[in-house]
Amino acid sequence: MVKAHSKITSHFSRRCIPPDCVVKTRNMPDIPAFPRLARRAPQHLKLRIYFFVNPNWYIIWHCIYSYLDGEKKLNMAAEKLKTGYRHIRVGEANIGGQGPLFMIAGPCVIENREIIFKVAEFLKELAEKIRIPVIFKSSFDKANRTSGNSFRGPGLDRGLKMLKEVKDLTGLPVISDVHQVSEVKMAAEVLDIIQIPAFLSRQTDLILEAARTNLPVNIKKGQFLSPWDMEQVIFKATSGGNNNIILTERGASFGYNNLVVDMRSIPIMKNFGYPVVFDATHSVQLPGGKGQSSGGQREFVEPLARAAIAAGADGIFLEIHPEPDSALSDGPNSLPLEQVESLLKGLIEIHRTVSKN
């Protein structure tokens, strides 16, 4: 009979502990079934004696020790988080940590100069009016469109030039997504944050290359990943020493052509110690729902956004457009400009309330 920590029961009963062993809930130290010789031996000799008597005991003890050691580290991390966690410098603002709510927003894709400058000017004025850090987002290339005939954007060269003009004209930091390792170097010369798309959130080479720039990297959680899977993504990104990581929740696949948001993912990912953003517009997307393009339910953007901020999200991600119904990408889930201010004011109040507690 083995006495072990209660939390190892489900984890190890399927992997390490033989079926004839009974796991009971108590703090472990000694195992009564061990031979007397082993019980009386010094602690550092026990594993060798047990291994000599029965190799299975060595495996069990090693698994138990590894689990409890990992649990201890997680508890230490949780204690650290009680007094705050990492904030990241972007432009003139600190985002995350104990800072204010921030927003990443803009049209899904760069359609033309008129639209992106109109939206950028709107966001600049809004940022000054309600005093919220804003990061302008628009894609120079949408490489993951449903149809090969869909509009993708102006491309790397022209797109980055327009984003630099937005940055110089408005003073807003800019973010855009990269899809290939070869794009990262040029993108890093203009962008303030590099974004890894959700579909590419497990592409190791792309993540490593983005992290090597030492710029903040916003990694969107794949629709196919659990929130705890993102810990391994963080390990990849930070392996080279860049700790300026942001995580974004954008919904999880729920059957065909649908997404659902599990709000538990926000506190789970925040426990990794990095700022978490909620993408309120992509989360209401219906992927491929219109056959050759994606559909969306923008009427659910506000309730989901409010729930996410209440759950502890540090920032909000919104795709916005002067005329969403005529947008060339993600129109059905984009918000019109006139709805943004009232939504943000409500989110700021919720964030302040949550921060106080």
C-alpha cells in the first residue's frame, strides 16, 4: 500500500502506479510497504535500496517527487502573482501588471490609405479623450483567408510603409502579424509589437524568430489549444531571453464553423505571469461560416468583452471599421466606429472595479 499526496491520485494512477497499489490521501514521506532496511536508511540512500529491492518503487517515488516539486514551483509562482506580475513597455505606456486597461484595435486588414488613416485618427482622438493606451493594429497580409480568392492586403513592403506612416502621423504604437520567418526582420524595423496568429501559435521557428527581435510578442492562443498549452508556447518564446510576451484569448473551436469562449482561460493564462488580452471580435467569428468567407455575430462582442474584463483580462482587442458590412475582411464580426467609445467606457469601469479587488 502506498501513501501519497492526494493530488497525485488521478495524475499518476494511469501512468506510474501499478494497478494493485492503493493510493490514500495523506502527506507522504514514508511508504509502509518498504522493507525495514530501507526505512532505517538515510534519506539519500533510500532510492538506491528501493531500486535494488524493487525497481517499481524507484519509478513511483521519482514520479511523486517530480509532481510535488512542480507543484511547489507553481505555488511559489502563484504567491508572486498576488503582489503583481510582469508589465511591458509599449510606446509611452506600460501595459499589464497593475496598469490601466489597454486596447489593440484597427481594421482587420490594410484595405487602403483612406480607411487606415481614418481609423488611426479616430483611435488617437479616443485615446486622448478617455485616457486609455491604444495600439493600432492592421494586417499587411492575411495569409489564412478561407478562400484563395479573398483579399489579402497590400503585402509586406507596402503594408509596412503605411503602418510606419500611421505611427509617425498619430504617435500610436503599431502591431501586425507575421506568417513566415522571412517576414520578421523587416517587420521588426517598423512594428512596436509582433503578433503571432492563432493558427501559427505552435510554429516554433516563427515564435523563436519573433522573440529574437526583443520586441514584445503578442501570441494569440490557437482555437485548437487549451489555455494551459500556452505555457509551452511561453517557454519557447522566452527561451532566448525575451520576456516581453503577451497572450491573447480568441475563442476555441466548438464543432464546425463556430467558436466558444471559456472565460476560465483568462485567469489560467494570467497565472503564467504575462499580460492577457481578450480578442472580443475574433471570438464571435463563425470560421468559414459563409462558405467562401467567415461569418460573425458582432452583437455578442459587448457581453463577451465585459465578461472577459471581469475575469481579469488586461487588454481588449477589437477589429473596427468605418463600414463593417463593406469591409474586405472580417466585416461580420467587426464593430463600427460609433460603438467603440461607449463599449470602452464600460470596460474601463469594470477593469477599475476588478483591479481594486
